[in-house]
Amino acid sequence: MKNRIQSIDILRGLTIFLMIVVNTPGSWSHVYAPLLHAKWHGTTPTDLVFPSFLFIVGMSMFISFKKASSSNKLLFGKVLKRGLLILLIGLALNWFPFYHQNIVDLRIFGVLQRIALAFLLAGFILSFIKKRNHIIIAFVVLLLAHWGILYFFPVGADPFALDGNISGPLDIILVGEKHVYGGFGIPFDPEGLLGTLSSAGQVLLGYLVCRYFMESNALVNGKTRNLLFFGITAIGLGLLWNIIYPINKPLWTGSYVFFTSGIITLVWALLIWVIDIMKLDKWAFVFKVFGRNPLISYVLSIVVVKILMRIIKIEESNGYALLYQKVFQPIGDKLGSLLFALSITMLVWLFAYWLYKKGKVIRV
């Protein structure tokens, strides 16, 4: 399609907005339930945010690949360069502000690392496989391979339990226990290596959905209803597979991929109707600004939080805690925590707005 699909920008910006909000509460002890991740199996609204970003990565890959005229090898060369750069940025964010932690104790995985690895794997596939049916086969293989490794190589009675899955021990073998996330009470990284398989599958699914929409000229031909059909079908497949393969974000299971992708597609279909068809887009300006510079906005949000927590030290506390306690908590524990998150989000938005007004797009 010749005209830009504004709903994709809005969806991307909405995702970044929510990513910052759910990552920066004033206090993790005071958070509204929908803004918390599910403890293990199942999903909350917050568990839709990260897969949305990966799904949109796939959508963006279709648009950028369609414009590219490079050979397969040159195309993957560009993917490799960008993926490695995102990976390095993720590692740098984990280490920032550098002086507080020895690099030998650095956590290896993280959000940007998961995005980078999924982007690299999906990008490799899409650089050399062009036929839609072959991409669908690759998507199925990735999800089934992930399920098979988890199911046939458990380390406990339940292959999908926190202490029974192979994903955690595999990461420990590969990078060492001190480099793995410990927030679950045992060494287990929710952005670990094995989950890259299904995460890359989610990128491929975003690519396929966008490819159908763009190639069929769905907006002009009134075929957006097919997105509703796909979304409902994907949700149904996720719930059906959930019976034997639980919907689980930390493991990033295939049922989770189907379930979340279905919801994301329904949200996109709604945005298409409101933004691209009805032309009601003024309400979404905040998200449009974020959508133009998503990566730098996310990176800046992490930097701001770490500056407040690690650099600004006041007596035995830090800037982050004191700002919440002195300014926002008096409003109410949970409400104040949410308003704190929104204030950080809007601080980052001001920078994104400056870039927007300047017409600058920071890409890696």
C-alpha cells in the first residue's frame, strides 16, 4: 500500500507507553493487579506488552524487507548488524551505570537481548525463505521444537514448572549461575536462550499477518474483518494448546504466542478501524510520538530509572524511592505508584516529542 498505515505506528507507540508504565511503578509493593505479570502460568494485561513488541518487530520487518532490494546475504548482513547492536545496547543497560557492579557478575539476558536474538533468528529465516507457506512451516517448527525440548528433557516431574523445566538449567550451563536472573527465588531467566525459539516464532507471525494485510490491500478491499477471524482463531488455538502446554510468559510457550498474538491482532484490527478508516487519530497523539522512536524511548526510560536509583543517593535512600515516598505516596499507595510510573513515562515522552518535532528518527 502506498499510504502509511498509521495504526501500526499507534500500536507500536501504545506498546512502548505500556512497557514504560509497567516497568516503573513507584513501589513494587504497591501495584494494581493488572499491571503485574502472572506469577507463572496464565496472563495478565501486562503479559501482553512484551509479545506485542515482538509481534510489531515482525510487522516492521515485512515493511522494511519489502523496500529492500538487497540480495539474501546482504539483507541478512543488515539484520545481523542491527541485531548485534541491539544486543550490545541491552548488555550496556544491564551494566549501567557501570561502576556499581563488576562485569563478571553481569546478567547476560534481558528484554533487549530477547528482542535482538528473536530478531536475528527470524531475520535469518526471512532473509532466505520467501514463500509464505515455507515461512509458516518455519513458524510451526520453531514452536514445536521449543515444546519438544521442554517436554522431552525435563529436570523435574513437571516439564513446565519453575523447578522442572530445562530452560533455567540450560542457561546456567551456557552463561553461569551468577549471570542469570534470580527474581524467581531460584536461578531462572525469563528472557533466557531457549525461549528465543518461540519468540522468533512470534516475530514470524507478526510478519505473516502484516504481509497478508499489505499484499491483499486489505484496508482498501475491506478485508480487515479477516484480521478479526485470525485473532479469534489464534486465541482459540492458544487456549486449546494450553490444556497440555500452559500459557506461560517466563517460558514463552507456543500457547502463549498464539494467545497473545490473537489479542494483539484484534487490537490492531480495532486501531485500523478507528485510525485508518474512521480517521479518528487525535486521541492517539501521545502514542504516535512514541511510535516514531520506540527503541530510544525504551532505553531512555531504563537510563532515567537507573540514574534515580543508582546515581542519586540521599542518605540511606535513593532518588527513585524518595520521589515516590515524598511526592506520590501521600496521594495513595497504589494510585501514587501508578502516577509515579506515568510521570516517568511522560518525562521520556517529552524527549520523544522533541525528536518528533525535529523530524528525527533514531534507528540502530
